[in-house]
Amino acid sequence: MDTYGTLNEVLVRLFRDIMDIEQQAIITQEFKNITNNDMHVIEAIGIGEPKNMSTIARELSVTVGTLTIAMNSLVKKGYVIRERGKEDRRVVYISLSERGKQAYEHHAKFHQEMIEGIIKSLGKDEIEVLIKALTNLNQWFRSL
């Protein structure tokens, strides 16, 4: 197989497999009422300071309207807390509930195990090449 065909096959299979494996790994009995998309919203909210909707939407590359739909569901399921700003009541701040923080940690653990599994058999030079290649791929996708 030529370079194009090999890269095409590897990338298509990799994207599909990552989504499938992540779905199986992070949506467990404990977190069976949320989707992979919900988990990525939880990841974007993070465990730091509360964020406003625009900040989260920008991080996820979605509209505030699209994010609102996901947020309504996560609030209803008990993963997210919505609070109005003290100084400006028009601003809504989003943070994770205790359950949301547990889901966040569960998701982070999956990512940590994934990275450790990838780099355990690579040398320092190979890791640097992989980072450069994936950074270039990411930049290409973001330029679309």
C-alpha cells in the first residue's frame, strides 16, 4: 500500500476507534446516563474556577445555543451547577457538581492511561516526532 493509502486507513480507523473505545471506557455503570459528548462538555468546564457559557462554547468550538442544550441536560442529571453572576446577574457561571467532578476525574484517568499506553514503548525521539506529527494534524484540522 502506498503512503497515502496507509495514512488514510490508519487515520480513519484511529478516529473511529478512539471514539468507540472512549465511549466504552468512560461511560460505565456509574456514568451510564451521560454521553461521550456530555463527558467532553464536563472536561471543558473543568474543575477550576466557574466559567461562563461563551468560554466553554469557544473551547468546544460550538455555539452557545448548542451548548445550552447539552448544559440543560447535564444540570438535570446533576453533573453541572449554573449560577448567576453576583456583580452582573445576566452572566451565568457554570461549574461541576461533586458528581460532575467524579465524572471529570474518571475521564481524565482514561486519557492518562491512553497516553501512558502510547508512549511506554516509544523512545524520546519517537515521542518528539509523534508530538510534531499530531500537532501538525491538529493545526490542519483547525484551519478548516
